[in-house]
Amino acid sequence: MSIERLNWDSQFFGIEVGSTSREQLLTVPDAEVNKYDLLYLKEKKPIEGNAFLLNRDNLLVDCKLIYSKQISDLSFSTNYTIKEYSSSCIIYEQLYSLAYISGEYSRYKLDTNFASGKFEEMYRMWIDNSLSGGMADYLYYIEDGGRICAFVTLKITPEKGVIGLIATDEYVRGKGMAKALILKCEQTLRLKGIGRLDVATQANNHIACKFYEKCKMSIIERTFIYHSWKK
């Protein structure tokens, strides 16, 4: 089948959600397309013009970039105390607030067709599932005055480490906390003999892109994501 039903998204948003591409849709009957309230179209290049799925609202919502780097053998040191989540003593609301910041350019926030509050609910679940070990193996954070002001989540596979969420509070930006957290992730991977670190961001998140480039990361993948809504 050329359209993959996304069970989790469908249940979470309470609508029928599928994933496909423009090329795959060329052979799909309209009746099949119309089963879905929302389709994610993931393309390697932008779709030229708007003449596709004419009975739907089609939005270019994201240009997803994957940044990557090879881990160096340099030693890691920082003036910040970086803590690792290991108990339920952490204050969840502080992490939730930072998670919303990390998703400032998320397509789930920018696309106003989603029900109100779903973006925040999704990112709270992301934090909860990271702390439970489902979506992350490590959560590192830095405190300022007893408050969590920066954090990162790291998922490890046999081939690489992947940063899921990373954010710093506005009042501590520019102080090197995010860089310290990246270096902490690199140290963790190096100790495990893993030589690659990946992170995803949005092309219009210029601050994040410049930051990753300063961390000597390079773009290895670019995906244009459309939301196609049934009218």
C-alpha cells in the first residue's frame, strides 16, 4: 500500500493520519486518499507548484535537517555541573517548559490545524517517555539557582547517538550550556566506542543551525515535509 497509516498519530490526534510521498500518490485512487484526514508527505525536493491533491489543503510545514558529526578523541571539561536524570526527584514542569522551547519551530506547533494544546501534550509525552527510558537512554541537565535551565536527551543505537530534545532557557542563552551538553553527549558515546552523533532540526531555525555548525556538525539529510489536510 502506498499510504502508511500512522497508528500512534491517528490515536493521539483523534483523526486518520497517513504517511506517503507525492510519487507514491500518483498511483493511489482518490477514495484511498480521502480515507485520511491528514497526510504527511515527505520529499527529498520541494514539490513544484501547488497542483497536487487539489481537493485538500497542502502546506509545506518543515524542511527537516539532520546534522551529524564524527566523535573526536578530545577530552571533555566544563565549568558547569552536568547532572544525569536518575530518580523521580526532578521537577517535571521545568523540563516541560524547556521542551516547549525546543519545539518552537516544530510543525506540530506551526500548523494551526491541529487541536489546541496538542503540541504541548506531545512534548510533555516526549519528556515523560524520555525519563522512562522509552525515547532516550540519557537525560542530562544543568541547573541555575536550583532550577533546570538547560537539558538534552540522548538515544543510543549500535551505530550512533541521537539527540532527541535539547533546549536552554532564554535567560542563560549564549553562556555555553548547550555546547557543554553536546560535549557531554559526545563523551558518553566515546566511552561506549560509538563514533557518530546526529540531531534533527528545522531549516528555518537559524539559531539552532548556526549552533550545530559551530559544534562542527554537517547536514547529511534534508527532507521537505508537507501536511495535506482533507477539506
